[in-house]
Amino acid sequence: MADTYDFGLVGLGVMGRNFILNVADNGFTAYGNDLDEEKVNALISEGGDTSKVNASTDAKTFVAALSTPRKIMLLVPAGKVVDIVIESLLPHLDQGDIIIDGGNSFFTDTDRREAYLKEKGINFFGAGVSGGAKGARKGPSIMPGGSREAYQYVKPVFEAVSAKYKGEPCVAYLGPKSAGNYVKMVHNGIEYGLMQLTSEIYDLLKKAGGLDNETLHQTFASWNAGRLQSFLVEITSQIFAQKDDLGDGHLVDKILDKAKQKGTGKWTSQNAMDLGIPVPTIDIAVSMREISALKNERLEADKIYDRPTPESVVKDSLVGKAEQALYFSFIMTYAQGMHQLADASNEYGYELQLGEIAKIWRAGCIIRAALLADITEAFQADAGLRNLLLSPSFVPKVKETVGAARELVAYGATNGIPLPGLSNALTYFDAYTSGRLPLNLIQAQRDYFGSHTYERLDQEGIFHTEWED
Ligand code: 6PG
């Protein structure tokens, strides 16, 4: 039947199919579109009742089935495919229709598409969707950016399908243009940081504390019942319990130690560099995936260089310190990501409300964590907060845990266990909280060899010295 479906979705892969079924579960009628007939048929049979969920391989039939203004979400791979799908829809659309890109598109692509479609009277949203396949089905965190006026048409669907934190939907209008994709990109940068830190703590517990998989499972599970409660700590605990179905032992021990990436962490890092915002824990998380990819070279180098045998430690005390260090470094990672968002908001005119962002990250998304409730409160108490480290509610949390981070970083360095994320988090803290850094010397060097000038502590103005050879 034409014109009757509330919501359209292009791209019926796992994410798309799950999202559209979620839309239907929440009382909206939904229509899917995919070039792959098998996927179309699979959705129709899973949807059960075609008056509620239907699909077609044909773009014209798909568009005609939707009520106006049409709300069409794309869940297709980021990049060229998004442009191709937009072009295939355009001839059939009317002014005022809305296209929502739910993929991990690069934010400048979203700006380009938004401007292009605006000329044609079409509203374009870049909406980050986090939570993986399960999240799409049961409730993701959704990060939409685009036209505020057009958001009213999308809002009821998004609020219904999103995850809920104590009844509050994990979706909010974030800002104009590419605000949604930008926020999702930084979400992923934080995700990279948290994952890297978790893997380092695992390494430390295993090598220094001799914890086996069963104990690691219990340790992470008990941490997940405390202040470290988070999706990533929860799944980490479950990973250690997973037996290998292709052989003996635990699956985690059989997995090749080369981490892949699709680019969003790297973009976060690259853009932070462009903005001049330090996000060292995210940077190193990207670099570690790159080092991990050099498996053959690592194996070769491993044979050349000796490594100290880790000194034995008291297991219980190690586990306690590891919990504190992980908590400390998680805070540093969120602090860096939020700082990047604050500056990007000024640079790109997003008008981001950091409290709103932390709020919609409290459930549904990959970086959801108990900490995000505290982060939300910190930004609600002070919307202009420059850095979480300056929030009165975070000061005691950091003071209480930094000592453990210091001890473990020192232990890792002496015993040859690489803890780059943790040490970068600590260095970030030490540098950010140092009123005086030695970069006066860098200024002197720059002036010495290049007459680049310097400023002084005791006088206003720009100075240059003819340094003596
Ligand atoms: C999410 C995730 C997701 C991301 C994967 C893979 O929020 O659901 O961030 O969008 O694509 O985590 O990312 P990498 O392949 O780069 O690790």
C-alpha cells in the first residue's frame, strides 16, 4: 500500500534489519529497501505482517510507500555507497523529505551532503548509531545532527527505539550539520582508548599476577559490579569465560593479536591534531592497533631482545591497584574526548551541550558506563567545564586512584610489560596539572635556531634574542 509507512530504511544488513524490526516493535510501520532480494525477503518473513513491515528492492516503490515528509534512514557502509544511495533516492523524493545517514560517515562528508541536499529542499541528518547489532535491535544510543526544525519529525521514532537510561531516551538533537557524526567519531575514539586500556590491564594481571582466564572472568565481573560498571568491562568478563569450540581451552588465547580498525579512532586522533587538542590516550590506542598489525616483525624482534621476567607481586594487591588504575585511566580518556568535543563545537559551530552528550551515552552505546552518569552531572553542574579534571566532583576520584596508576606504570616499565595507554593517561594527567612545563626550553631553542621569538613570564610582548654561539 502506498504512502502508509512511517519510516523507511535503506540497507538491510544485520544492523539495518535489526533497526527496522526495533522501529516496528515500537508501534511504527516501517519499509525497507536493499538491492539484495534475499535480504528484502528475509525482512518480510521476519516482520511477519506486511502491513507493519514491508520491503522492496526498488527505490521508487520504496519511496512511494512512505508517508510524507518521508523519513529515510541509511544503514549502509560509510563512503561512496552513501552518495550512490542518495542519488538513487533523489529522483523520487519531495521537498521537505528527510534522509538520515546512520553510518560512521566522516563528518566533512556529512557537511558536503547536507549542503548539497539543502539546495534540493531535502533535510539531511548524520546520526551516529552505537550499540552494535544487539543495540540496533533492543535500543541503541543515537546521536543525530542536522536541521533542528526537521528533527521534530524524526524525534518520536528515535526516542521510541533508542535505549533508555532510567526511562530517559538515549537520543537527543545534538546540533546542526555534522554534529551527530562528529560526536559519534569521538565516541569511537573514546571506545578505542577504553579498549586499549582494558587490554593492558588484562596483560598486567596475566603476566604479573598470573591470573588465569577463570580468575580474570571473576575479576572483571566483580569490577563490573562496582564503579567500573560498563559495557566493555562486562563483555571483557564474559570473553574470559568463553571456551574454544574448535579446540581445548579458552577462545581468547587462540585469537590472533592483530587488531583491525575501520578508521573512526584514527579520524578522532587526526582531527584532534588539527584542532590542537591533546588526546594522547586515543592516539596511542590507534598506534597500538598499528603496532599489533606488525605481527611478523614483532616475532622477529622478540627473538633479538631479552625481556625482564616480571617480578612476582601480591595478587590481591595487584588486582586492587589494577581496578584503581583502570578507573583513573578511563576518566582520563573520557576527559580527553569531552575536551575535544568542546573545542570542536566552537570550531565548527555545533553548539554542543556536553551534558546532553554524556546523558545519551549512559545506555545503549559501546562506551556506556556508570562513569557517564557522573560525567553528565559534572557537565550539568557547569556547562562551560573545560576539562573533567577541573570538575570538583572528579577531583577526589582522580586523587584517590592516581597513585595506583603511578605504581603500575612504574612496574610495567621495569618489568617490560607495555602499558602505553595507561602511561599516556598518567602523563596526560601530570602534564595537564603542571603549572610549569619545560616547554620554555623549546621556545628558547626555536628562537635560537630560527628567530621564532618567545614570550616572557615577567613582561608583556614578543621577544627575540641574539643567542651566543
Ligand atoms: C558502535 C561502534 C561501531 C564501530 C565498531 C568497529 O558504537 O557501535 O563504535 O560503530 O564500527 O566498534 O570499529 P573498529 O572496526 O574501528 O574497531
